[in-house]
Amino acid sequence: MNKAANILCYGEAMNSPAERLRDAMAARGIDQPALAAAVGCTQGAISQILTGATQRSRFLPDIAMHLHVPLVWLKGDGQDAVPEADALNFSDEAMADQLELVPIASVDQAYGMGATFADDGALVDVQYFPKVWIEQLTHTAPVSLTWARGKGDSMAPTINDNDMVLIDRSERRVEDQDLIWAFTIGDIAMIKRLRIRGDKVTILSDNSDVSDDTAHPDEINIIGRITRVVKPV
């Protein structure tokens, strides 16, 4: 569906979230099951909005983001129609700003608590997160943050396989001992605790069954410090 079609649909005056959601879905060519899957809710939650059973669903911000429409318009507040210029130029960044979301890099790289090869590089994507939530996690600017995944069990139970970790790339110098860092040694990417004493770095695991290792400071390239661990629900 091209933008011209979207503009025509948005130009029609509608009052309720149900009508506006139905129009936005038609403009984007998406049905209830697909929208529910994209937003991460049940089809029933979408159906409740479309039937008018609820007009203040907690999923409206995510729905607006996915459909590329202003949240204020989808909720039925303010003007009845989206101006054509706004509909044409409403970028992801503008949408994120309206929803108070911040962009954070996410790398398709599992940092092994053992031996994950990183010589092929990692795919980097940008994902948007609630600004308030990120500010509760860290005071570091989003531009210096990266999400990644842990791999293996040598840092268990602190970090388990596939847990998400937030890397603060503004911290590249190991001054506080025994904190958890993302780093590489040659082509191997790791997440471990580091302890530096002179020209010796001790690489520590939280799993008592995994032996510590050592390296020279010059061998280690610090990516950043692990500031938060998010475990799957």
C-alpha cells in the first residue's frame, strides 16, 4: 500500500479508536492476526478495540507505532483527520518521539560465556524502548547503549543462556574490579568478570564449575560494561 492510499484513508473524519484502527489496518493491508502477532498481544485484544469494547487499550501505543500513525489520532483525541503533510512525513523517529521512545542499538551477537566467535561481525539493528524505562535502568545516553544476548552457562545464575544484557559502551576502562564486561580476545567475544592486577587480567566466571582464565591487558578489547540483565518472562 503506497503512502497516497494511506493519506486518503487518514483524511476521512472518524471519531472512535475502532473506526480509526480499522482504517489504518486497511491502509497498511494488515489483518487482526498479523497485527496481534506484530504487537505481541492476542487477536482478542485487537478485536476488543475494533468492536468498541475498549477505547483505552494499553496496546494502542504499540499499535500506533507498528501502523505508523500518530497515537493521538488513533486514540480519537485532537483533530479528526491527519494532515496530508504529516501523514507523508511521519517518520519512525517522529513516531518514537511522540510515544517517548528512545532508539538503542541491538546486536545480533551472542556473547559467549566461553567461546563465541565474532570474526564475521554482527548485524546491528535499532529498536525503540520506553524512555522512562531506560532512564530507570541507566543514566547513560541511549547512543552509548547496546543490547546483546548471553550464551552458555558459565556466568549462571547471574546471566543464563539467551538472557538479554545491556552493554554500556561509554565505560571502556576497567577501574572497578570484578564487574561484568563484554569484551573480545582476538575473534572470541565474551561476557565475564574481569580483575586486573598489573600485567595480568583474571577472567572470572560466576559458575563455580568453570575455571578462571588469565590474559594480558593488551589482549583484551573492552566493548563495554554490563549494566543490566533482563531475563525472559
